[in-house]
Amino acid sequence: MRNSVYSCNIVPLNKIHNRAGNITIVEGQNSVPFDIKRVYYLYDIPGGEDRGGHAHKELRQLIVAASGSFNVLLDDGQNKKIVTLNRPDYGLIVVPGIWRELMEFSSGSVCLVLASEVYDENDYFREYQDFKSFVNGH
């Protein structure tokens, strides 16, 4: 079955609060439905700038606004959806076969990404037309 933008969901993450501050814990196969094999984060992105602009064939991700806010445009080749991330205790699960663009970063924001696979350039669609051809079976 082909994934759609509706297969990508916001999930609450385990938040523990005390007067000394908060901690959010993310565990593979518990908080997210995959093992976590890579973690990276984007920061020092000028306010209003965009990142991303690609899709993956197999990789699954949890995207979190660890600080600040940004929007995620999800595109399955037929439907588009924009999700706003602005809380460090919620994350967006992005499934394979979804074009994503990270947009409208607030100043000082940090985008944390937990990925199901190690980096593999062959897993990427970097050109939108290549992605569209793939999802449309051409």
C-alpha cells in the first residue's frame, strides 16, 4: 500500500516535568514505531528560511521542534498538508514516499530528526519530478 500525507502523524512524546525543568524521552520501537539508527539536528537557520526539499524511499523519521517553531510541508504526489511543529514534547512521524519541505523557521529554532536508517544517498529523491514519476509508477 502506498503511503499518503495522512500516514504522517503528530505523536505526543513522554514528557517528565519537575520544578528543575522538563525532559522528553524518545525510545525506538516504543515512542516511535521504528529503531533509531541516526540522529541529527538543524540549527542556526536564518528566520523565515526553508530546508529539506526531498523524499525517501525507505527511511522513516520523527521530526521535532526541539526549540522554536517551523512548518513541514508534506506531499505524497496527490495531496499536500502543512504541519506546524512548535513543542519539544510532540513530534511528526514522516513515512517513506513523502516529499517534505521544512519552512518558516523561527529565529533560534532547532529541528531534531530521529531516523530509521543510516545515511544512504540512494534512498533520496532530491528532484521533485523524479519523486512524482516514482509515486505515479513511471
